[in-house]
Amino acid sequence: MAHVVEVPVRFGHVDQAKIVYYPHLFHFGHVAMEQTFEDVLGVSYPDLLVRDRRGFPAVRIETDFLEVVPYGERLRIAVSVVKIGTTSVTWRFDATRASDGARAFRTTVVTVCVDMDTFRPTPVPASLRPALERLVDAPPAP
């Protein structure tokens, strides 16, 4: 089941058109992923990186931008997992505007678990797998 994280759109996130500059939408997805690690997987992302020496950098991103997101909006980002591989996790971020429920964007991100000392792929920790499996969700409607 998806985990929902709410992210505010701040002044520095918008461009001259007064809508979120699209690279910030990728950042919002990462913010939601970090919060999901803490809320659902039981480990803060900084602890995962520093203490456990594991990271999950993105290796592939696919996004559909569906509606504009203005300054002052709040995004509700539903975080789910599409697939758990040996060394990879495929995440899905479905974002809606909090003000009206309009679908703002949907992103699929493939991350690879890496050893932070060697930056080489390493198996997804067994301790994280049960929580990741709880995030596995059916694909969204088209």
C-alpha cells in the first residue's frame, strides 16, 4: 500500500511562469522517498547513508507531467514500490495537488542499492525487504 507524504511548494521552487520548475518535482519525489524510509522502513535516510553505508541513487527516471503546480500549493505524493530486485528498487511517485486533488505528475524511479564506500551495487538489505514489500502496489489507472 502506498505511503502519502505532503510537500509544500516554496517560493524558491517556482520559475518565472510562477509554477514549479520541473527539476524540483524530482527533488520532491526524493523528499517523499526519504520520508518513507523513516516512516515506513524505520530508518532515516541519513542513518542509512552514514551509519549503514548504503545508498539508493537513481539510475532511471520516467515522468509524466500532468498539471501545473503553483507557488503556495501542497503536493500529496503517494509513494509505492513497483518492483524489488536483488540490488534495485523501482519506486512510483503519484503526486496530486492538495487544493483540488488534480494529478500533478507521476514518476517511476529505479534506484540501485550501493555500498557507500565503493559505490558498487550491493543486495537490498534483508532488514528493509518486509517494509518495501508492504509498499508494493497495483499500477495506477491510466
